[in-house]
Amino acid sequence: MITQSPPKKKKFINSINYFRGLAIIIIVLGHSYDLAHWNISSNVGNFIQALSLNGTVYFVFISGFLYYHIFYHRFNYKKFMLKKAQYVLLPYILFSFIPILLTVFFDGGGAALPDNLRQQPFLAVIWYLATGKIIHAYWYIPMAILLFAVSPLVNFIIKSDRVLTAFWLLLPVSLIIHRPIDNLNAVHSLIYFFPVYLLGVWSSINNKKIYAYLKDNNKKIIIAFLAIALGLIQILVFKQTGNFHKDFWAITIPDVNLLQKILLCFLFMSILDIYEDTNFNIVNKVAETSFAIYFIHPFLINALYSISLKLNIDYQGNFFTLIITTFLVTLTSMAIALGIKAVLKKNSRYLIGW
């Protein structure tokens, strides 16, 4: 049984930083299928998609891990939320505001806007900010702000020494409710991802024991086998492609993709720990700029996809075009972030979160 033991001192963990870099690459990959022109029509393709989507689980897990590692022992709620407002919420508003105004005032509100808000532009703007629907992938920010806001609850669970218990109690709820339709409901998303965040916290508390436990390569193989099995169950048994989305109260199949991603969190943790004392400069830079990449990459993908349509670029993509597209988008987003950083210096954090 792994028990809670607070760290003696805060230490930079290279492997978690590498995991953060890997997580943003996987997230970009999950958003690059259309740009890569890969129209999946086989079970192999569906399996790869099931394996690669829902990368947000990694982001949330890492956030929980780093919350305990960095913030918990010196936690000040007011300062914590102020920093998140400056470096997360403000960039989100700045990136979203012009697209929202263009959509609300010049595009009839957009296809996603509820009909009862079409004649109420102020409420329409609020709706887009509350849902993140205006930009693909931006749904995460409203949920993340709620997650930061409930930090006192997380602290209470940590102090009560019931982090793992809370995880096991809440996980079945996530498996039942799935992610919200179109990721529109931030509260629904919070409930879905909260146990993953707690698992990240628990893993941070017990990281040395977890790393020691997973040192055995046979355990890594078992985790990989179980993750593959869950992917096959999703595709071949449940006939479910991509992420699991539904209304909160609808009852259907369990979200096995979430279980798969939780297993992969520990697999990536254990594999990357092997390289704890190895310096990978490019991975470090991707990790360092990960939040900026998150803000920039949807615009880049949309721009490139629009250009491909205007130039009538049409071909049947595959796994390899997906990989190439992912790395091109990631590296270009990182280059744009570095350029903004060079111009704005420290003030770039207010625009791109870095």
C-alpha cells in the first residue's frame, strides 16, 4: 500500500517536465486529423485515434502533480487565483475576444450559439467566454479556472489524507457521465476531470514510491497491455470512436478511454523517469512553451486548413501525414511563441501564458 509522505523539499522533476512536453504534442496531434487529411475508415485507424485523443487527461494529471509539488506547501488562495487570472484567464480573453465579436456581430452568432441568445449580443459574448466554443480546444480554460477555484477543497482532501479515497469514489462518476457534448459545459468537464487531478496530486505526494514500484519493466509491459486492451474494447466491443461525449444524465457505456489514459499516465511517468538525469533541450523547450503552444496552435491549424481548401489541396492522408502535421504545427507554434517572447519579454505572459 502506497502511503502519503510529504516531500522534504521542492525539487525540479525533469521527467514530469518531459511529460508536459509530450502531453502538449499529443494534444496538438489530436487536433490535427483534419489538417492531415486523414479520413479514418479502418479499425486500425480508429484504434490509433482512440489511443491519441483525450490527451487533456495528461494535462490535468500533470496539473495536479505540479499543484502539490509547487503550490500546496506555500499556498495563498488570493495570490494563486490572481496569477491564474493574469497568466491563464487574460490570455484566453485576449485570444478569444476578437473572434467572439466577429462571430456575434458579423456572423449571426455562429452555428453553435443557442437560438435564444441570438438577439442578445452581450449574453452571447458571455456564453462564448463561459464555454470556450469560439476556438477549438479553448473549452479547457473555463474548466481550468473552476479547477483552480476549488483549490481549497483539494487542500482539504490532502490534509484529510483521503486523496486516493476521493479518487476512487469520484472515478465511477467520471466513467458514467463522460465528457460533455461539444465540451460546452465547464461544470460537467470539471466533474469529469476532477478525479484525474486528484490522482495527479496523489502521485506527486507519493512519486518516489510510485517510481520505485514501476521500476520493474514487467509492470510497464502489463500497463501497456491493459491500455491496448482498453483501446480494443472501445473500438471492437463498444464500437465507440474518438472521445466519449454525452449529456450528463444519459446512461450508456462506461468511458473506457478515460481508464486507458489513466494507465498511460503511469506508463509515461515510469518511462520518462528513466531519463530523469538526461537533458533533452528540445523537449524542455516544448514543455516550457507548452501553454503558449496551446493558445497558438488552434489558430495555426485553422489558418493552414483554410489555405489548403483555397488551394484545393486534397489527398488521402494517413498516420504518417498526421505525425508530420503534428510536428510542423507544434514547432511552428513554438517558433511563434519564441518570437512573441523576444518582442514582449516578460509581458508575453499576459498574452500567451508564457
